Amino acid sequence: MEFDTDLIACAQLVERGDPDRFAAVMAAPPPARLALFPIYAFNIEVSRAPWVTQEPMIAEMRLQWWRDVLAEIRSDKKVRRHEVATPLAQVLDADGAALLDRLIEARRWDVYREPFEDMTHFREYLDKTSGNLLLAAARALGPVPDRVVRRAGFALGVANWLRAVSALEQAGRVPLVEGTPDAVRALAHEGLEALGAARKGRGDLSPQVRPALLPMWQVAPILRRAARDPRRVADAALEVSPIRRRLGLMAAATTGRW
């Protein structure tokens, strides 16, 4: 597998749609990029499907198209020609495709405007979206301890969700089960606890799969800011400064610590 026109298209899609993950992938060794760019490009295609139309049925059809792609990968059938689906089929096995299929199923929440049923529903959403994505990315690089990566994925999901709360509210969504300062602080602490658990297992990650965890590089400072001052969430003021971002990513890429 090499950087052909499809992989270049995947990289460009990630660069436009998810600059943080693009930066993380570019900090990874070139062989890892071949696997990570198609997976993250798939995630962009799926995550934006509910937002490019006001018609739920059309959004559901877009999501189903990707579920059909994953079904082809799982059944080892010939996968339809597509600039993202084609390279995706080269980096996913059946188990990885199953992880991403459950991600799509969870993303159906994005199609509609109902709030989460409760915190259990919210946690399941983050686990199946952020957790499954990170696990699929890591597994594409090599064998991984699932629990370590899932705890990392949950922490990453909390951090990214808190960053998106303001925009989701402006779009008419109800992103939090409870939006009080105390509840937001508790959620940030829950993310920090998951991060701590993942860090304890960091030594179990082989050098081969560590590049998949580079998107974790901003999680700790974002969650700490939300825990110290939950008002930052509503004000969309959790972002790390550009200099700290660059230095943090460099340190994570060099040391494997996040």
C-alpha cells in the first residue's frame, strides 16, 4: 500500500475536516499514516452525514451507505469503488469493520434532536464513537489491549465533546444530560479518571500502535480547564494555545506519552 490518489484524497479530507487528527497523523511515522488516514476520513464522512441535510431520511441513507461498505469488508466481498472506501478496505479486518459499524449505529443519534436518555446512553455514545474509532485505528497498526485504548478513547471523547458543546447548542441540540457547572465539572473529572486509567496501561502498547494514540495529546489540558472552570465549556474557551499545541504534539510523538 502506498500514497496513491485515494490516500491523498483521504489525507486532504482529514486536513479540512479534522485538523487536530490530521496534525496527529502527520506526526506519526509514514507507514502508520497509510492506515490512519482512511479510517479518519471514514469518520469524517460518517460524522458529517447527519449535518449536510435537514431530511432525516436522507441522513439515514448516507449512514446506511457506509454500513453497506463495512458489510462488504466484513464479508470479504469486493468493496465498491470510492476514494475512501477503497483504501479503507485495505486497512480494516472484519473485527475493525464491526467496530466502525457500531460507531455508525451510535451516530444515528446525530440525525435527530432528542436529548440523551440518561448518562448511561451518553457514555455508550462516547464509547461507541470515540472509543470504537480509536480502537479501530490502533488495531489497524497491530495488536492492542482493548481496555487501555477504550479508556483513552472515552477520555478523548469527553474532551472533544466538551469542546463542541457550544456549537451543538447553537445548532439546536441538547448535548449534555445535565449542563450545570457541577455536572460539567463531574464529567471532566470522569474523563480525567479514564485518562489516568489509560495512562497506567500505556506501557502495554507496542511501539507499532502508539502512533494511533497521538490524538490524545491535548486531552489532559482540555479536561483540566473544564474541571477548573466549567464556564469555559459554554464559552467555547477550552482550546490550547497554538504554541502549546505544537510542543505538546512534538513531545507526545517523541516520547509516546500523552
